[in-house]
Amino acid sequence: MSISTATHDGCSSSSPRSAKIANLIRQFTNTMKSGGLKFKDRCKKPTQVHALTINSILSSSSSNSDESTTLPFVNAKSLLPYGLPDTHLIEPPLDPHLNPLDFINSISDLYKRIIHSSSESESCGLYLEQYALFCAVGDPKLLRRSLQSAREHAVDIHSKVVLSAWLRYERREDELVGISAMDCIGKVLECPKSALIDIAYDPSHSVFDRCQCVSENASENLNVTGSRTSLNNEFLVHGNDDEIVWFCIGNEVITCLRPKIASLSSPLNTLLYGNFIESAKETIDFSRTGISKEAMRGVEVFSRTKQMENFFSPSIVLEILSFSQKFCCEEMKSACEVYLSPLISTIEDALIFIEYGFENMASLLVASCLQVLLRELPSSLNNPKVLTLFSSSESMEKLASVNHSSFLLYYFLTQVAMEEKMTSVNTVTLFERLIESATDTWQKTLAYHQLGVLLFEREEYKHSQTCFEAAFEMGHVYSATGIARTMYKQGKTYLAREVINKILSENKPNGWMYQERSLYTLGSKKIQDLEEATKLDPTLSYPYKYRSVSMVGENQINEAVEEINKIIRFKISPDCLELRAWFHLCLEDYQAAVRDICALLSLDPNYMMFHGKMRGDYLVEVLNQKVQQWTPADCWVELYDRWSCIDDIGSLAIIHQMLVHDPGKSLLRFRQSLLLLRLNCQKAAMRSLRLARNLANTKHERLVYEGWILYDTGYREEALSKAEESILIQRSFEAYFLKAYTLADASLDSDSSSFVIQLLIDALKCPSDGLRKGQALNNLGSIYVDCGKHDLAADCYINALDIKHTRAHQGLARVYSLKDERKAAYDEMTKLIEKAGNSASAYEKRSEYCDRDNATSDLSMATQLDPLRTYPYRYRAAVLMDEQKESEAVEELTKAIAFKPELQMLHLRAAFYESMSEYELALRDCEAGLCLDPTHKDTLELYHRTQKAAEYT
């Protein structure tokens, strides 16, 4: 596979980096063609923010403006200091992850390789590949499960250390005040001590088991006390005269037992009992061995006790370690490493001890240092010494010498660097190390593609193009976007368009292909490409952004707002909210503009408005001069109104405004996290939740927030423990609610349901506001429904509605449906639609309570409002299948799976293929579904049934 490119004369100069990259590529690929001039990237944010004063922005157009403290009225133009948005500055970013043309085939093949893997280390590597593929999907739960599976199958200490640190990083515990990098959550999965134990994989012992950190610490304290009492006896050497040997170090003589010293290693045994002169001597001069008398006494003690005693200082143990390396005393060397490892707790410690580890080939000691540095990420990468340690080729060789250089390590480090938006020269070299450590094709492909993205961001377009070409040559078709984009930045628009044309002609069209080609076309062709991109993948935001900005240029501002609303309804992002706020400024709707800016600042507190030229929080200060200011009481009233209208963005904006006036309010941060989760902004939600935990004034409140952090990152039992601990300190609504929610997450029997019901009743007895009590009543009603107690459920939903919990309409509709009152259920959902406005979920749910024609209409509206909801596709496909339109049914699912690979749709399509006797396709979809969830019972049954059917064909 290749993309032919013409050779162009241009300015070319060799540099160390270009030579390095060229050498790396020659190792894995054929010679690449490159060339072209280097143009300035129009997308790059300026390095200097242009400061504006409030008075300069709000200056009156009148020559005799009022200069008093009251700011004068201004027109909209003065609030647009940077004019209108520019279509050239909203180009879509390059995806840095693997993006296979046929994602379903890729994960299907991966699942087969996982179940047929021949070793645990191979399985660990396959789960890492799974993580790399799932990055394109972006589901945090899938990514976390892949890392957990990789950690579960890790057999060597190095892999355990890296994966344990990676899992900790994913939870960003570094942002929690009072939490040490080496703290343990109580599971083997992330335990720093468990990671350093070199034991084989044992299916009977899960990494999800509880570790023994607490009990081990207690026993260690006892051991230290006991050993110190025998300090004076440790150096008493007893033995026959022929067993005694004296080692002279300077003027000191250390008495040792010859057979004990000889047993430490083969070289020492040869020295003392072999054909050397020393073997016949009673006194041996060790002055030139480099060991001190104190360290030699330590060697003598170890030779008899086989223990590295606690009264030895670290400096003495380091000497003993060096002695062990020199004389090949493996057992003593291992004991030294075990002794030193727990002493390393800071970055400074790690940087010192790791050099001793390199010098003495002490793999465990290096692992302990590496663990501290990795568990301190991302802050440790801001330390120049740490960054140099990981990025220099010399350090890579040192790590390799002790088996601690791997693709896994550099993949983790580069992921952190990308997350932190690090683009320095050292970061580039970090990616070069990733390339050097890559062995499998997918690893090399990923490494080259990601280095290409980094160099593109650094405006090194020629080198970036070379990397993208290398990734493309290895079969990663998506890297063609990088090739085209770098050509475009070098002024080769025609060649860029031809690259994408070639991709479109040789492959099944994908949304990103048309989106990319639109960058290199004009007029109606550009619009056609963008429309096709949206049709194939409605989740791509650039087409909506371009169309809306173009409308503003044509003075169709209201239409622009409607266009950008189409994607904001189901996929909220700061850049889209920025555009809508910009459009509202054009309309002089300052209140709406403030709402959107406050909402986007909840997602990204440091966001820069106007294409990176003004801080968002500063613009809010400016606009606040033009809008009505609310008191805290007004904000609560507005919050209730927005919440009852299911206006999540409006609610988020109000909470942000409340936090400006009361930034230390943990309750508000918690509410902010709930709204962000509802908007599917998990990273921002977790950041707010961590802030809530840090700001909590009481221990019982802090425990609740810690519980939610654990629950949201998959640690259900630990979350439950936090809730129970909080309740013991103080009975509170949030503690009871957390406990009930965590328990209800599992399959409930009658006894468990009764217990959860009582917990929610106890929660409702505790003080809280209507917003949270409405949620508790709604949850309580849901459990009553599951228990068949429909009247009690209806009472809960009605009570929730009385305090403006609008979502309770859906629960009440369900009760009516179960009572065979479908008309009442339909009407109830209609009320929800009227109150909630454009609610895709409400239309979807209402479709269950009407005839097929109305259901089809409601589901069509649901898809229009939110194309990511999968039930409408499954319903329409099932209808088509009932009408024996098999091809149309499959196509209905296929078009959604292309941009939303989801288990239920894959399962349904596999069932369709099975009924059509297309067993290979059915097996493929089952395997893809099981790659997403290997425990899904229905898909497993379908998979095994299809396998048997395929054997007889």
C-alpha cells in the first residue's frame, strides 16, 4: 500500500532529529519520499494573549461617553474585539490514536488472538493492543478494563509496575490532597508492594483480591523492634579455628566464618577453597575491594543469618549491594534490593537510587525507583531530570540492561505527555524512544503516527509527513490524513486533495475521509463533502462548526445557532460551546453567551476564547456588566428551574457562577460533577469530584466523595466501604444514597431490594435539598417497580414531580404501562417532552407506548436529536427483519455501528446473520461484541451456537 507523491524542490536542511527519524524509519519501512516548503500553521494558537481592559472593550461609541464608575451601554460590535469566527481556524485536529478502517474486523481478530494466546505475557501484550484500539472509541470503562486485564496477565515485575502505575494515573489520584503516590487502595491490582513481587500468574488468585498492605506494615514494625534488641549479638562469631577467616580493611580486622562467606557465591568459594593463595591464608586483605569495614561486617552478618538486618543504614546496604555485584552474591544482592526498595518514596530518592541500580545491575531496585517516578505522573515529567532519564538514548540503554525498557513503558509515558499537551524537544525524543522500543507492527504504526501528530503540532511539517508516511506504509490508512494535512500546510493543496481522493477510491468510504477532503475543496464541493461526512458519521463536529460559521458570514446568525445546536444536543464540547457563545454575542444575547461560556469553563477552566486570544473567565467578567446579576438565593431558584426543565447546560452554567462567588463549596463541586457525568464528560466530572473531595470540611463528607471516585472508576466494594464508614461517623443523605446506589448496581434479589429500599428511605429522612431528594425518590420508585410494588412506585414518582424532578414522568409512565394503561403512559411521556424540550430519550421512551407508525416517528425524532442513541436503530432493524427485508435490516444496524460500535447492536446484527445462515459474519460480530464485553451471556451463547452451526456447513 502506498501513496505516490511528486518530488518538489524546497528548502531542506539536515538536522540531528531529521537524521534520527530517517534512521528509525529505514529500520522498518521502505524509502519514503519527502519534500516541500515549510509554511506557518494557521491553526497554532498565538503564544501571546492580547490583554484587553474592561473599559476598552466596553467603551462607548459616543464621543462624550460617561466616564463614571457606571459602565455605559455598548453595542454588540464592541464585544467582538476579534471579529467573527474564522473557518480557517476551526480545522479538525488529527486523531493521535489507531483508527482502523474496519474497527469491527480489527477487534474481532483481536478477540480470537486473545482466547487462543499461548502465554500470559502474550495475553498481556494483546490486552495492551486492545487498549490502543479502544482509544479511538474513547470509552473510559473499556480502556480501564483493558488495562486491568493486561495487569491481571502480567508476569514480570516491570509490566506489573508500569500497569499498576498506569491504572492509578487513570484515576488521577495525584490531584487528591493528602494522598501519597505510594498509597494503596487495598487491591492487588494497583498495590505498589504487590507489583514488586515476582510470582507467576495464578488464576486462583485475582488481582482484584485485597492486598495485605496493612497487616504487612504491622508485622514490619514488630520485626524492626525485635531485630534492634539483638543488635549486640549479631556480630558475635562462633566457630572452630579452622573455620575462622579474618578480612583486613585498613587497620580493621573483621572476623568471619570461612564456609559461610564461601557459601555466598561461587567466586568467593573459589577464593577461599580453591587454588588461590588466599585459600591457605587465615587473614585476607580486602582493602582494595572498595568495601568499608562497616559494610564487611554486614556481609558477615548476612552470611550467617541470611537477613539484611534493620540496623544497617542505607549507605552500608548500598556498599553491600556493590560488593554482591562484584562477587556475584545473588542471594545477598536480592536481599539488599528488598531492603532498599521500601526506602524509596520521593522523586529525589528515586533519581539517586536508580543510578545505584544501574551501576549494580539491580533490577528490583530500579523497578522500585521506576515505580515511584511513574506513580508521580504527570508531575514527575515536569522534572527535567526525570524527563531526561526517560527520553535520552543512554538512559534507555541502562533501563534495557536491567530489563526495564519496553514499549509498554514508553507507551504509558507518551500517553501522559499527550494528555498534558507536552510538545517540547524532550517530548519528541520520548516518542523516538517509543519507536525504538516497538516490536510488533501495530506498535510501530502507533508510534510513527503519534510522533507525526506531535511534530505536526510543533509545525515541523516535513518531518511530520515522513512519520505519517511510515505509519501509512504499515497499513494504517488513517495516517493518510496526516500526509494530506502536512502537504496542505506546505502549500501543496492539490496533492493533499489527491491523497484523500486515492483513499476514497480504494476503500469503503468513511466519514473522516470526506471531512478531510473538504479541507482542500471550495464552494459546493466542500459543502457536499461535509454533508456526506455528517451522513456517514454524525458525531464529527467539524462539519457542524464549518456550516454554522459560514452561516454567520452570510449574516444567518439564528440559523448558525440552530446548526451548532444539532451537535451540542448530544455531544457537548468546549469548542462548540465557544462558537455558540460567539454567535449569541453577534445577536447581543449576552445572557445566553454567559451561559455557554460558564458551561465550557466547567469543562475546561483554562479555555481561551476567540480562537485562543482571550481567557474565558475574563470574558465572563466583561459580559457580566451587560447581564442581570443574581444573588446566591436567585441562583438556587434558577438552578431549580433549569434542573426541572432538564437543561443540563443551563444548570452547569449556574453552578459555575455560584462557584465564582463561593469557590470553596464542596457541595457545588459535587453537583457540578453530577451534571458533567450526565453530559457524558467523564474526565471533567472526575476533576470536579476530586475538587469536591479536597474541599470537604468534614471527614464523613470527604469519605462520600472518595466513595464516588472509587465507584466511578470501577471499585464498587471500596466505594461501599467508604459509604459505610461515613455513615458510622454521621448519618447523611449522601452517604445513604451512595450505599444504596452502589448496592443497586448489582443484581438484586428480594432481600437485597428490601435493604436498598430501606437505605433510600433513611436517606430521605436526612436533610438535603429537593434536587437530590427528587433523585432519591425516582430511584426508590424504580426499585419498587422491579419488586412489583406499583402503587408505592407511583407515590414516589408523584412526590418527586411535586418537587420538580421532571424525569420522574418517565418512571410514572412505566408504572402506567405495567398496569396496561398505555394511553396514560403515552400522555405522561408527552408531558416530559413538553417540559424537557428536545429530549431524545423522552421521544425514545414514548415510542414504547404507541402504535408502530407513531413509534417510528418518535424514534426518527430521537435519532435526529441524538444519533448516538442505539435503541432506535435496533427497533427499525427489527421491524425491517419482521418484514423480511434482511439486507435493509442489516444495513440499518451497519450504518450506526460504523460510528457507534456498541455491544447490543453487534449482538442483534450477529443474530440477523445467524438467521440468514451467514455464519462467518455472525461469528465476526459475536467476537467483536465479546471483545467489548467478554462476559456478556447472550452473546456467548449465540457465539457457541453459531460455531456449532458453522461446523456442519
